[in-house]
Amino acid sequence: MAVRAAKELRDGDVVFVGIGLPNLACNLARATHAPNLVLIYESGAVGAVPDRLPVSIGDPALVTDSLAVASMADIFQFYLQGGRIQVGFLGGAQVDRYGNINSTVIGPYAKPKVRLPGSGGACEIAIHAERVIVVAPLSPRSFPEAVDFATSPGHAGKYGTRKQLGLPGGGPQRIVTDVGVLEPSPDDGELELVGIYPNATVDDVKAKVGWPLRVRADLEKYPAPTAEELRLLRDVLDPTHLYI
Amino acid sequence: MKDAVARLVRDGDVVVIEGFTHLICFAAAHEIIRQRRKDLTICRLTPDLVYDQLIAAGCARKLVFSWAGNPGVGSLHALRRAIEKGTPVPLEIEEYSHFGMVARLSAGAAKLPFWPLSDYRGSDLPAANPLIRTVRCPYTDEELATVPALNPDVTIIHAQRADAEGNAQIWGLYGVQKEAAFAAKRVIMVVEEIVEPSVVRADPNRTLIPGFIVDAVVCEPWGAHPSYAQGYYDRDNDFYVAWDDVSRDDARLQTWLNEFVDGVPDRAAYMDKMPGLRERLKAKPRFCEGVNYGF
């Protein structure tokens, strides 16, 4: 997942980074094909070059040698709402057919079965980033037909489509999972399978999604991670195996 | 610290202890617990362990927040018990996104009744929180989200250094420290060290909060542990990981509070209970070159 997510980044992208796997993916991209990636953390670090894998998005290593440190008011108003962010990374407990993401509650809001952390910056990232990359392992429980709570808007939902709502950003453009990658259909925004990993089959993937999954005719087969990519991840970027 | 909390934090207050990962004043929260404050409305973007502890100690009636997890670790268990099961006391919640909380404090600091933002369209958050509303722009006719001003009774800020008047300098991550301080009716400024006014005046661009909005200045070295102070000490990530176990069971959490909060008179005694901690977390030197303020 980390290798695939890294490949979704283009050199020079300004990326709003979350903690965990996205963080690893960004640092892998920076060490391979995208040395000019600008990493921005909602905590305020701009152009961060952490020399240890940050456990939290407010790690002091994000500040040392960064380009700038901004207040959170600046980060959300000028950087994000101001339209300066190309890529936002999001995760979540549930992702639905139209890419709505739930990181708030499982069950009803007033009487939750499981109380999750909540939005953080996710709602506004989903609205404003030019494109959003979602990283989440695939399972029927995490990819239902509809989310229990739409924390971050996808391409369509009970409030309408992105276009009807006038959302400035592109929403979830790539959903990177542990078996393959989903992408919204250009017609109606429904998530479709566009590529699978070498050890996965289309039937496996379909069984792990809570709606009848459409498969693109030109389905991509991704190569296995190279030895160099694995070495970078395991020995250099995450030597203590915090995330992998 | 004892006097500042006794004088400025009252039962039923709306309290903000800010600091985004960085500079979270645990020392003040522990003093609030020791003084048995109750019915507090506690507001923070990320409740973090600091509010998990206040909730477990029964000090809070209501939580206002935007992301309630143990960063990089998982859940805040005391908070989840209070929301899901109502123990030790039921906890009311009021939930925003980070941008919403930042905007609430910005409005509070600017003495505006609300703050407009381009946010929440397509999200269920406004349905969950009726205080997230909309306004029509008088210039473009576009519909914008609004959040109400947040004006805490008291905000507690941790900073690296200040002079005796509370002119406070912060470097590293600012979070919403400035907005939270200006929004508050009363401000407690807690610092790693008190410096001469000449130190502040030599580098005025680094002063984030002026002393004339500060009501009490407290010098409390290591007051942010297990959070951190850039240039002074690192975040105690091991503590955050260990908290997952400590807090999973309420009895064990209460034992921890008895030993590390109620069982000590102050922060120095708390630090002394963990030999080797200061050495393990002490920051390595990394100085920047100064600038020329001359004319």
C-alpha cells in the first residue's frame, strides 16, 4: 500500500500529509521519484524534511530544517482553503460507494457503537485539496454501500454531488487498498476497480466491497514492489517497524 | 501553579488548555485535578491525554473538540468510556473539524460573533452539531459555513520562555496558542523559563503573546511532559504508547492518577518520580543564526 500510494505522488506536488502510512508513502516518494515534494502537516510544518519517522503529526522533527512554521489558522485558511494544496491524504474506518469517508462514529451519532476520533482536518481536506488519495485496507466492513456518518464528502451523497455543492477540490481520486486501487467513475463518481496487485484476483477484490463493484476494461496489473523500494521502507524509512 | 489555578480556574468554567502536540500544559491540568475542579467545559482541537486525564478525574461536564484520539497510538479510553458508557460522569460533546475549532477561536480573539469558512458542505457534521450554520455572503451571494465565537473563561498556554510580565516567546509549532490566548477572559502563562525583559526585546518577532493580556505567569520546567517543548525536551512517545494500557481499565487509570497527580505536590516531584526521564528526553542543541534588528 505504501509503495502504491507513493507512486500516486508527482514530483513537486504540495502534499497535506497525515500520520501513519501516508507519511511513509510521502517519504518513500521523496527518496525515489519525487525529491521535490513539499510536505505540509496540519500542525503547521511547511516543507518538512523529518529525519526520523514522526509518530505524531506534531513531531518536533517536522520543525527542524523545515521551510516554514505556520499557525494552524494560516494552514487552514491560506494554505488549504486558499487552494494551495495539490494532494491530501486521508484514511478512515469506512469508505463508501461514492468515496464518502467516515472517521466519526460506527452506528448512530447520538448512541455510537464505536466512537472514532472524528474529523480533525479531514472534512476540509476532502473539500479543498485538488485531489485526495485515500489509503485504507479493503474489507466489506470498511467499504459499505453507504457510510454510517459522512465526515468527509466524496463524489455524491444525500446532500448532492460535488458539483451541486460547489466543492472546490477534486475529492477522492485514488483509493489505495491492500489488494488494488479504486477510482471514481468520470460519469457518476462511483468507485470502480482500476488496478490490482500481483497476488490479488478481481473476485477477491469484489468480495471485499459492499456494493456490486464495476471493473475497468483496461484493468492495470501493478508490478510487485522492487527490492530497492522494500529496502528503503524497511531499513531506512521505518527501521523500527512503526507502520510496516 | 497552585495559586494561579486556585485564583483563575473556577468550577463550571469554560477552559482551554491548548498546544497542538507541542507545548500542552499537563502541569496545569494536574493542578486542576488536585484542586478538584468540577463541571468544567473543556475545549481543545485534540483532547489528547491531557483531557483524557481530566475526564477520568471527573473534572469535566462537557468536551468541545475536533479530533479525539491518542496520536499515532489509538483511542482515548477514558473519553470513550465517558461518551459510550457515561462513566465516571456523563460527558456532553460538541464536535467540529480542526478548521472549525481554529475559526471559533479566531472569532473569539477578534471579538466577532462568528467566523465564516468554506467548509462542511456534503458532510454530516452540521447535522450532528446545530451550532455549525450558514450565512449568505452580501457580496457574492455564496453560502458559507459559520461557527460561533469561542471565548473561554480561562486559557492556559505553555511557552518556552517569557519575562516576569508574561511577554511570551514560542518557537516550533504554534498550534492555536495565540488565538486561544486572545479569545480568553483570563490567561495563565506557564513557561519553561523566566528570562530578563532584554531577552524578549532582543528578538520581538518571536513574541507571540503580550504580557498585558496575561493574568498569571508560572515558571514550571518540564510542565508539558509527556508533550514537548522544542529546544528543551522531546515528546515522550513511549509515555503515549504506555497510556493505551494504563487507560484501558478505569481502576488502573485511577491508580495512576493517585500516584502521579494526587500523590505529588507539584511538577518537580512528578518528574522526580521518573528517574532518568530528564536525561532521556533532553533536546539536542540546534541553534539558528540571529538576525539584524538594527536600523
